[in-house]
Amino acid sequence: MIRICLLLGIMITLVGQLQAQVLIKKLPDQNLCAIDAEFMKNGYALAFSNMTSENYVFKGREEAFKNCWTGLLIDLNHYMQQKGIKVNANASCYNRIYFNSDGKIAAYLYALDGFEATQEKKFDDYLFEFLIAQQLKIASSQNYWQYGVLKFQ
């Protein structure tokens, strides 16, 4: 019986790890790259834009999306603070996040600016731990992506 419980526990852990896969890529700057082009080619559409003439996924549900999006960035900031990461007031994290239609994160592309080397290393180390537990509480009929800057103050 103990052997079966142990085996079942290992299987649950492995399944959880497989479902929690997120592509995380640190970029040298905030510019679009080949990874972005591949996601867009595969049907990921912009989630929100301030330009009303532009097509985007959450047109008509802007406030709901913005609340989820800003909540995610605020949670990231709080999480990093809890882990002891204190950066200069002018430090930034440029984010491009690709979401599956259910709100789960498929990829997180980012570039840091204004971090000391030790703080940048800590941020990198804790990032996956934060991201695997995240999912936007808003769904869509298609996969989507969003960009934004988290300013640490």
C-alpha cells in the first residue's frame, strides 16, 4: 500500500511538472525577436491596445483584461519583493507574455534594465517559480499576447 501511494505521489508530481511548462526567455532588450514572430505566426493575437483602430482580442472587454494584466504585474512585483529583491527606483522589467486561450502562460519574454548583477540573478532564479502558479482569470476564443513594463518604485 505504501509503495502504491509513493508511486501515485511521484506520478502526480510529474504530471504537475509537465503541465507547468512555460517558455522563459531573457532578452537583451525590449525589441521583438524571432520567438515573437513564431508565436504570432501560430495565431497569437494582441490582447489589448490603446489604439482603438487596431484589432485586439479583448475589444469590448478592455477593463476586465487590464485588471487581470495589471494584477499579474503587481503580483510579480510583490513576489520579487517577498524574495528579497530590492532594486533601484528606476529599474524596469520589459514583459511580453504569451497566453493560451484559457489564460495560462505559454511564454514569458523579458528584459531587465537598471538591476545590479546580484539582483538580476535573483530575479532570474525566482521567475519560473512565480510563473508556473500564474494564470489570468480571463479567457478568450484564441491565444493572445500582451506587452508592458513593470517599473520598480
